[in-house]
Amino acid sequence: MQYYNDANASTLNQYNVVQELIEHAEPILAVSKFGKTRPQPQNKTDTILFSRVLPIGYDSTTGGINVTPTSYQLSEGVNPAPITISYQDVTGTMAKYGVYYKTTEKTELMNERNIPEDMRATAAEGVGSIKEMIVWNQIKGGTGVGYTNGSTRAGINSPISLNALESAKAALNAAHASNVVNASKAGVEYGSQAVGRAFLCYDHTDCEHDYRALPGFKDVIDYGSATPYHPMEIGSVPGFRIILTPMLKPWLGAGSATLNGMRYTTANADVYAAVIVADGAYGHVPLKGRDAMTPFVIPASERNHMNFAAQFGYVGVDFYTLCMRLNEFWLRRIEHAATSL
């Protein structure tokens, strides 16, 4: 059989392959689909710069705005002293990641499965998982944190609560954070409801029962004219769109030894992170476009100084990326437990 469907390292249409790889990776991506994105073209620096203009009266301690009107009051016949515009720059250096498979000449010639195509698909899924964890590990490490009970991770033994969410929303609003999702009116369908402006709330699928039990929860099927912001969105509570994915793993056994009916590992409650984000809270280099990933197929039949006997080949993909928190005041983490069902 023809092992690589006539596609080898010299004839591979890289752009089409990248698009196929992205399609395989897309179902895994949740936190990686949002945030500010900055594609990095080929032959450019490995340093990424995200920049924003700071508003007049910006308070670097709280992230809010403090303006004293008398400082800007004009006097007749006197030109005011000009002020200068201020920027906040966040820079980071991209790192390279990759997934690589090795095949043999015998596999190429005698196996009935289309192994290279399967390798390419699973490599793309692996890239999606890697990228998702890069972004998640960055945004869950923000400095703004609250707890559903107590004041430390070690004491957690209660599920997500509306009070904890409202506290996070108050902190974001105080920092003049912008909602990610605009409001939508109720539709004409029976039972449909209006959905207000909202921040995004990321969490683990283990917590779905607890979110659905929150006062004011609306299922996505009741959104009316609104559409889910992401395929993994399960619904909303006032001020939040809730997106759950099994990729966002908890800290196993990191909570209280008093379980209180929560999920646990060994003797202590597992601790989950609900990460609330505003528009522009984080940025990353996306898995999009012609230069996003570099896929390759090297057939076993291709001889070179390392493979002069034509014994093995490779299938893989590699990519450069990074993720950065752009504004600590526009990210909030709520540490909580999940009800054991």
C-alpha cells in the first residue's frame, strides 16, 4: 500500500496540513480560544510585546481610576501644563514545543492501518492539549484569589458559591474591567430568557452539578436570542458565562481533611480553580494561521546519513507559543471543592 498517500516531506502542502491539524486541536481548546492573540510571523523576533494605554488617573495599586477634578481645572488666561500618555507593556519570550512519532520501514510496508494519518491527527490533539495547559497554568497563577471557605487552599471543603462569584465580580468591576460578552435579549421561544453582560468563568467538568445548583443559573438552551460563547459553555449566572472542560485539573488532595461531602483523594478534599477573566486579561500566541505550526512527514523510504538503510521515518508537529497575564486586576481565581455525587 502507499504509506503516506503520496505526501512526503518535499510535497506536503503545509498550509492545508496546518488547517487540518487546527481542526483536530480545536475541540480540546477552551481557555486557548479567548484572550488577546498575537500571531508571530516567520523570521521575526521570539519576543512578544503586548501593550495598552493606561487611562488618566490609573491607580497601579488597585487597578482602578482615581481622578481629582481640580487637578484638571483651567484658569482664565493660563495655559495648562500638558500631561503625557502612559503605556503598560508586557513582554515575553516564546518557547518551542513539539510532538514526534517514529515509524519503521516494516510498519510502512506491511501494516494495514493508516498509521501516519493517525499519528498526524493524534499529534494535533496533543498540540491542542499542550497549548491549553500552557494557557491554563499561566492564568490560574494570577495574584487575585478568593476561597469559598476559609483563607487558604488547605482549608477548602465547600463548592463554588454565588457569594464567591459576586466577590470576584466586585473586584473586577472595581478595576474597571470590561465584560467579555455583551447582553442579549430574550427570544420569541417559550421559556427563553435574557442574558446579561458577563465575564467568562472557566472551571472543571466535575463542578457542573454545583454550578447548575447556583441561584439564577440559566441553561444555554434557555438563552433565547443569545448564543453560547463556546461549545463547552453550560449556562450562566448573573454576570458570568460558565465554560467547563475536563482539561482544567484540580489540585488533588490539597484541601481540608474534613470532607463535608466533597470529592477527595486519599484523605483530603480536592481543590478546583474557577478562573474569572475580563476582556484583555491575558494574551497568547495562537495556533492559527500559516506560521502557527510546522508539521512534517519523513517517510522511512527517505534515505539520509542518519537513515541510510531506510529503516525508520517520523511524523510530527512543532510550534512556538507563550501565554502571559496582561493585567492581574482583570483575573480572579476562586478556589473551591466539588460535591461528591
